[in-house]
Amino acid sequence: MTISPDAGARLALVTCSALPDLHPEDAPLLDALAEREVTADAVVWDDPDVDWSMYDLVVLRSVWDYTSQRKKFLRWAGSVPRLVNPPNVVRWNIDKHYLQALEDHGLPTVQTTWLEPENGYDKRGLHNRFPAREDFVIKPAIAAGSEGAGRYTATDANSRRYAIEHAKNLIEAGHSVMVQRYMPEVDSHGEIALVFFHGTFSHAMRKGAMLTGIDDPNAFQVEEMEAYKATHAEIEAAQQALAFARARIPGRNISSRPLPYARVDLIPSGRNPVVMELELIDPALHCSLGRDAMARFADSLAAEIRMGPDSNNIDLA
């Protein structure tokens, strides 16, 4: 079913200066929205000449430079009328400390140790907080994709030395650091990404291991996604994570309208898939890998215009 808002609706698909014409995966969205009587423009988020008030909806798509300009980006997000996903969601999701909240709620997440800059770790202090066995990953709490990440081997002295230097450099730059156990299922099965539109499951993808950790701990493979048939347990785990976010994000509650788009990254692990990340800012949705997924995405955005602002989602600056 095609959902159309009132005729003449205008929408901004927000990108970064490196992708002024959108990522190729998002380009078909322009025509899909036009079929629903929505005029869509690709707009760079930090272009000072843009009048954001002219748009009925402003949708984050490929703002991949936001992590290096976090404060500026958050100020911008808070100033834009009808931003999707909304500013309170962006503020909560931009920092991966939200994973601790998921774990505290009892949801299976990747085992993480947090290293905060204010604690003033020396090299021995860092060494003592790394796993004694197995591989582990170090990455900043605020980053996109594999940015700033490295994979290390706990039982290799040289690898631990590189890990200490990596963590030390991140901390000295003011970053909170995540130390996560590397789950072998990533190598044997891959990560699973599940996409939801207004809370309804749309499609899933699988990607192989990105951090190799063999010759260079900071080397990673190019992300390659393939279509994947999600299991009932994986869909349920993703829905539980999204339900928690809807209830706990400041300004939202259980009565809030489900987000127009969301992606949940999981690692299969026995009966209980483990949450890797919630992607609620500008996730790659890979609609080309799901049958009619682009149409569902366009319908979701058209419906969001038609429904108007959600009174149960309040932006708390």
C-alpha cells in the first residue's frame, strides 16, 4: 500500500559534504518519495545557506562526519524543525554508553569495560583492564562504524602493547574507551543487521568480520552486506532492544510512536542473540537487499509527514 501525505509535501534527506548527492543506496528514495507526492531534496547538514523551515520533514541519512563535529552537530540537530530521527534520540544514541543501560536492563549485549578519561590510567592500569584471554576490541564510545577501532590478541605481548598505546591515545584525546570481548561468532557467522520502519520488521542483512587483527590491529575489511533471513529469536531480540529505547530515551515513553527507521545490529550466540549496537541516527539501511524495502521506507516517511509531530516524543534540550 502506498501512503501519501497531503499534496505538495517537501522533505530534506540530510547528508554530508562528502556525499552531496546522497549515498547510492539512498538515491532511489528520491523517486520513491515522488511517487508518494513528496518532493525530496538532498541537503548537506552544515550548509549555512539552507532554510530548514521550508521542509515538512528533515531526515538524517548520510551525516557521516558528525562524530568529528559532535557538539556542532548536536546544536544543529536541536535547531531543526521536525528532525527524524528526533534530537533527543540523536543525543542518546550518539554515545555508545547506552549499551550499559541495555545491559543493566537485562538485555544480552557484548561484554564491555569502560575506560573514562577522568580516571587517569597509566599503562599498568590499562593492561589490568584488558581481558586475560581471547581477542578483544578497543574503540571510542563516540564513533561511526569501525572508526577508531582495533582488534587485539590478549595472550600476545606485542598485541597488548599496541592495545595499551591505542587506548592511551584515545583517552588522552578525551575519548571514553570501550574494551569489548571479541566474539568468535563474528568470524564464523558474521554480524546481523535488522531494519525496522515504525517498529515493523522490514528486512535483514549479514556482514562478515571487519576487524582482521592479524597483521595490523587497526586494519579492517570493506563492509559487504548480503541479504539474510532473520530468525524469530533475532527479530524478537531486536524488538526488545527497540522497546527499551522507546521507554527509556529522555523525552520518550512507551506511548511514543515507533521511530520511522531503526537498525539493530546483533551477533548470533546460541538461543540469545547479543546486541552489538542500536543504529538510530543515520544507519545504512541497504534497502536494495530487501524486497520492496525502499517502498516501505518511503511509506514510513510519507506517513510521518501525514501524522505530524508525536506529542509523546518531547525534545529535551
